[in-house]
Amino acid sequence: MSEHAEPRPTPTPVLAAGQRTAIRHFSHDDAGEFTTAAEHSTALHHPWLFPPLTAEAYTAYAGNLIEDPARAGFLVCERPSGRIAGFINVNNIVAGAFRCGALGYGAFAHAAGRGLMGEGLGLVVRHAFGPMGLHRLEANIQPRNTASIGLVRAAGFRLEGFSPDFLFIDGAWRDHERWALTSEMLPA
């Protein structure tokens, strides 16, 4: 490396790895790669989600995932390159007798349709039910978001209900289906 080259930031440690992906926590050093991928994915994400597109917005977003004990953020990274394929967050984590969290996630355009998020979701589910000690994960999904429904259905989530006017997204209150998975539903 020349004396003027910037050292590449060291990514956060891998928490779990599959054949084609690995998961790790967010870091502040991921801002550039994450926001560039998010910017190139706005057509894919609209009208379902709006990840941060600027370094400032990413800093606030990642900071909440890193610092808030009621949240855990995971980057799904391609193996062996480490390129970020998408993200899966466990939000609203409740301990005690409930031991539940709510998922939020998104693929980036370069990774969409390649099965990477399916493998990444499997890694996050096993991490949530293992080291995180959760018993239940929920995913609330707008009924027309067929790709998102397909992702959780393939991971073994079951449809449990319908919530009208559940979340304020893209300027309006949106209906959502509630999908859930418990640790007992996982194959051994």
C-alpha cells in the first residue's frame, strides 16, 4: 500500500455465514457503500421502504441500530467479497415473557432476485433464536409487496392476521399483513 492510500475500514465481525452470504452488524464505516447501494435501489424500494440515502441520514439510522438495545441491525453481505447485498433489522425487541422482535429488511438492486436475502434471513432467524434469545419474530408487510411476502413465506413464517392502517409510509397509513415465526417452527 502506498503511503497516500487510505486504509480500508475493517468491517464488523461476521456473526454467521452461509454458502453465499454472511451477516454482521452495522458500523458507521459502512455509510458510503450502504447509501450508494440504497440510492441505486430507490426504484426497487419505492413505495415500500426508504433507507437512508445520505451519510448524515445513515449515521442517525445506524446509530440507532448500534446503540438502542431494543434494535439489532444486520447487514447481509455476499461471500467472499463482503459486498452489502441488503439489510435485516430486528426492531421493537421485547424481552421477558414475550421475547419477540419485529423485522424490517430490504435487498439492494444488485442483489435482488438472487436468493441472497433468503439465505441472509435464515442466518438472522437462527441468530435471533440462538444468541439473541428470542422466541418469536414478526414481519408486517403491505399486501401488495409480493416479493417481501415470498421471502418470509419461504423462510417458514405463517400468516397470522391483517392490520388496517398499521404504518404511515409514503404519505399514507398503510394496511399490513402480520407474518410470524417462532423458534418451535424451525427445523432441527
